[in-house]
Amino acid sequence: MVKITFVDNSGASQIVDAQPGVSLMRAAVDNGVNGISADCGGACACATCQVYVADEWFAKTGAPAEDEQAMLGFTNSVRGNSRLSCQITLTAALDGMVVTTPEQQT
Amino acid sequence: MDTVMQNSGLLDIPLDRLDVSQHHLFRTGEVLPLFARLRREDPVHYCAQSQNGPYWSVTKHEDIMKVDTNPKVFSSSWENGGIVLDDAQAIPPVKDFVISAFIALDEPRHGVYRRAVQPIVSADSLRSLEDLVRTRTKKVLDSLPRDQVFNWVDLVSIELTTLLLATLFDVPVEDRHLLREWSDVTATLEGMDGFIGHENRIAKLTECLHYFMKLWNDRVNAPPKFDLVSMLAHDPNTRNMTPIDYLSQILVLIVGGNDTTRNTMSATINAINLFPDEYRKVREDRKLIPAMVDEIIRWQTPIPHMRRTALEDFQLRGKLIRKGDKVAMWYYSGNRDEEVFPDGDSVNVNRPNVSRQLSFGFGIHRCMGMNIAKLQLRILWEEMLDRFEFIEMLKPPVRTMSNQINGYTEVMVRIRG
Ligand code: HEM
Ligand code: FES
């Protein structure tokens, strides 16, 4: 299992154990994590699944593709360490990762 | 409705003669069983002849997502025909008067304009709007007549949406009727109710341009402020645009923020009268308000279609869409696709997957004002429930005759005092 800590905008955190191979978005939605609505169901088309990835983990999540960057560019909350969680596949290498959700999606 | 359909024989018409884009079908509601038929028999449907020439209908949720998320193949640009089936909206009615709003541009120009005004829907901005919206909503609801019949569209829906628009542009609230008029003029084309003729339309839009040029001139040399005009005037990427480009961006913001939310406010009354049990559930548990807001936006689908133009050949569900073809993504149909939303004609506040609804579109053009619309509607619900036991609709509403806007002109109600 891959252990992920989600921290919301108020600082409250929730730890989720997920199967490797699923997306970070799935792990969040299936475990009822607050602050991720994922309206498009993972099609990289709504930007309501944005997370900020802690610096030490960011590189390990891989580089966002062009489509993902375009969608992130149309959010108000994009930062240098933003990712769309539906575009990150969980692997053992991400065990222990910490991500934060924005105050408001899009 | 079934008898209407049997009488009109539309359900038996050969598929190759079926044209779901006829405006009147949207007023009568006849279009819904026709969409159901297409989803069943021919989900990606070619219509060879219509008031707007040949076009494809995409009717399934999954296929609409495929088209909407592929802007490289499916263009929004007005240069290719724009975002509605009616080309007249994209073709300049008078030389040099092209309305090229960012909703009808492809990358990279779309992004330049969108990014300039996007901060208006930031979390900070919405937080500061919340109190204002609440104060105004209270005032409007408190002033409604009791035990008398009135049109909810005029006294509530139009009033609240135009007040908000005036705030977003920072114009005097007394001028809100002008915004409403310009919005209607922009969205009402030949063949629809209320069309005022091409020349009058241009005259009205020119009046709008002059009004907003004055605001621009006042604000471009003043320190930046937090309103849509000031944002465009100060963003280095937009401050040198032509007046017509400027007008275009203003119009999309006026139209986008006006009809859609207005008609959802009117739809709310229709919905609670048709589905009183769902209303009661929300009354008893206010945590259901956001889900109810989403569900009514799905059910209403304020924008029934968005059009794209294929830039290359594309296979969709075994059909070959050819380069240059017009494609209608029928959100109104996808939002009732039985594979995603069973019993989609009903309002159901407990629908588990309502956030997958298509009413705001998906992909890079996804509605910029979504969170503002949801904020206004949530507050309307909260304040309604605080004040009224129920809002009784006295006769069936009068709907607009348009395949571009699912709306209402009349929702006659009475509130007991
Ligand atoms: C219930 C209310 C609303 C609905 C159903 C709605 C629906 C839509 C749809 C279907 C699109 C096009 C999506 C696409 O092409 O994929 C859109 C775009 C847009 N909407 Fe809305 N809208 C609503 C409220 C608002 C409000 C309140 C505003 C402004 C304050 C607004 C501003 C815009 C803008 C600027 C665009 C263009 C976005 C782009 O091209 O990047 N909308 N909306
Ligand atoms: S779920 Fe829509 S972009 Fe990730």
C-alpha cells in the first residue's frame, strides 16, 4: 500500500492507504478526502482535483503533460508545485507523500 | 408530453430527416424524447439539412467529453464558425464588426484573455462577494409581494443577476437594465423571439461599446482596481487590444454571467413545484443545498449546446466526422444520458454523481464563472428557506424558443404571507 497524507487549507490532515496503480485523485475521492471534487472523473478536463505537492516529492511525481499544464493555467490557485491529482499514478516510490489541497478548486 | 409527441409524429420520423436543432422544440420540451431516441438509435447523428445547414449531433455523455476535451481537433474559433450552430453569430453582420470573445477563440489567444479576467473568480474575490450577494438577496426577497401573483423571472432572477453583473464591472447599479438589454441583444439572433433586426442590433452594440470605452478611458490611467474593465485595461497582454476585441470580451462576460444564472434561478421554482419531495428534503437538511444547486443546473442545462468545427477527420463511435463539419455537443442530452444519470428527467437531490454533469462544459473552455454562479444560487436557497414555507407556481412556465439558451420568460408564482 502507498501511504499519502492530504492536508487541507485549514491545516487539518487525513492519511490514506491506497493501492499502487490507482490515481492520486481516486485515492482521495474513494476515501472521502475533503477539497477534491474531480468533476470530470479524471479526464484532465475540469481542474477540480488540484493539489500542491510537497517540494521533496514533486520531482518524483513526474512532469505534468501539456494538457495538464493548460488546465492548471486556468485555475486561480496554480503554484509552482501544483499538479492535477488525476494525472498522478501512485507507485511505491510515492509512499509517504504529503500533498495540500487549495482553498477553492478552480 | 407523450401525447404531444404522438400527435406531432416526430418520434417516428426517419432518422435521416430528424433535426433536433429547431428552436421551437426547446420551448415545448419535445426535444427531450428526441434526444432519448438519438441516444438509443443513433448517438452520433448526421443531419443533412437544417436552418443552419448540415451538422452532427453528439448526444452521449462519453462522446461529448471526448469532443469537449479535444480542442486541437474541435475548434471553438469564430473564424471557423464559432460556438453555436447558427453561423450568423460568428459571421460579422456588418464588415469589421466581428465579435471575437475568448469563448470563441482557440489557443493561444483564448488563454491570453481568459487569464486577464480570471482573478474575478479567485477564492479571495468570491469571499468578498459573499456578503454583498447575501445583502442584496435578502433585500430582493424581503421586497417581494405576499399573497399576490408575480413573475419570479422579473422580480428575482433578472434583478439578482444584473445586480451582480453591475458589481463585477463596477458600474452604477442603476445601469443594470442596460447590461441586461445588451446581453439580450447579443444573444438574440434572427429566428428567435425578440430579434430586433441586424441594424438595430449593431446600433445597440455600438451603444454598449461607447459606454464601455468611457469606462476603459477612466480606468486605464487610474490605479488598477478589482473589476473586469480595470483588469483588462491594466493587463499588459490585453491593454493594447482593439475596441472591438475589448467589446467582445465584455459581451461574453455579460452574456455568460446573465442568462445562465438567471434561468437557473427561474428553473429552481419550476423544479421545486414539479418535485416537492426533493424540496422538502432540502428544507429538512440544509447540507443538501449545494447538491440541489448542482442537480438543478444539470436538469435545466442553461446552455443546451456548444458547437465545434472539426479541423481534421475524426472517428467517433464508428462515424466519420470530416474536416470542416459542424458538431453540436448537446449538453442537454448528455445530462440525461441514462448510462450516467438514470431517470434524468427527474430532479433527485441524492444523485451520487451529479458533479459529472456537463452544464459548464469541460476542458480549457470550462465555464469561468461556475463558482460565482454556484455562490449566487446557494445564497438564494439559504435566504429562501429562511423566509418562505414554499413558493407556489400557479401555471406552467413560459420557456424561451432557442436551441442556445434554455430559459424562461415567465414563471408566475405566489408566496403566502
Ligand atoms: C449556471 C450558470 C452557468 C452555466 C450553466 C454556464 C455555462 C457555461 C458553458 C457551457 C460554457 C462553455 C464551456 C465550453 O465551451 O466547454 C461557459 C463558458 C463561460 N462562462 Fe459560464 N455558465 C454559467 C455562469 C457563468 C457566470 C456567472 C459567468 C461570469 C461571471 C460565466 C462566464 C463564462 C465565461 C467567461 C466563459 C468562457 C470560458 C472560456 O471560453 O474559457 N458563466 N459557461
Ligand atoms: S478530475 Fe478533472 S482534472 Fe482531474
